[in-house]
Amino acid sequence: IGIVASVCMLVLCLNINSEAKNKVEEKVINNMMTALDGQANIIKLYVQESEITLKAYASSGELKTLLENPEDPEAFAAAQAYTERYFAQLTDWEGVYLSDWDTKVLAHSNAGAVGMVTRKGDDLIPYRATMTDSEGGFYDGGAFVSPASQQLILNLRMAVYNDKLQPIGLVGGGPFLSGLNKVIEAMDTKGLENAEYAILDPKTTLY
């Protein structure tokens, strides 16, 4: 009787221990998934807010006036002043700019870049297509290393259309991803003290 009772107690203890362990593991995994879902939503919101910021810049009447009158010095002065004011209120952005449809920069948060042509020849058609083939003419190319700053930024640009719905120019710009890093790193995720983050771009194998 003593042996049978001991065996039964042992089996009961093992079952209780196994169930408790499974419950703890399930709770830990659920907590981790909740934390990761929260971080994923923060990233989505960060990207959405960045897109809204560029769309707001593109909606300016000063920019459209300059696109329709690119040789008008008053139109240039107004668009350039607006661009510099708009950029001054942004946080952790590399810059914002306006180009004509041939990618000649007409206004830029860095005034020294005005007049530059960013795409020529065979590169021009696919570059335009990234915008015209995207919903609303807005293109989000994801993370890439900026040739200007050599830092990771979001690659954002948007076509600007005239009243006949023809593209007459584009706006572009992007926030530094270091700003997103600051937001994520500020989160206190208990149980994930050794978590690491990476920006992945499968197309260019950038990690």
C-alpha cells in the first residue's frame, strides 16, 4: 500500500509540476507576443505619421505655384521659405524637397541642393513609375542608406498632380530611423532585457 501510495503521489506531483510549467511558459510567451505586437504597432504608427508629414508638405499651395511657374523668382522665394519653415518644425528628418517631374530640385530644406538633378536618362522612367504606379502617387521605399548623410532613413516620395491629374512634379524626404530607434529603446519590456532590433531590407540584403 505504501509503495502504491508513493507512486501515485509521485505521478500526481509530476502532473501538477508539468501543468504549472506549461501554464508559466504559456503566460511568458503571451506576454512576449503582446510586447512585440505593441512594438510592431509603434513602428507602423511611426511610418504612417512620416507619410502624413510628407503628404502635408506636398499639399502646400506655394509648391504647386512654383511647379506651374518654375522660372518665377517670387514663386521660388515663397516655396523655398515655406520648405525651410516646414523643415524647421520637424524632428529627426534628413530633409524635404520639391522637384519638377524631370527631378530638378526646385526647393529644398538645404538651400544648397536647389538646382540639382537627381535622376537622368534610363533611371528617370522607373523612378517616376514608383510613384505613378502607387496608390495616390505616394511611394514608401522603406529603409535605405541615404547618399547624402550615409544614415538609414525612410525613403518617401510623392507625385504632385495638376488639375488635369497629370504629374507635374514630386516631393520627397525622409526621417532618420534613429528617431524610431529612440522610441523603441525607451520601451521597458520586462523579460526581454537582451532584445536586439534590426532593420531588414531583403531587396538589397541590408541588415
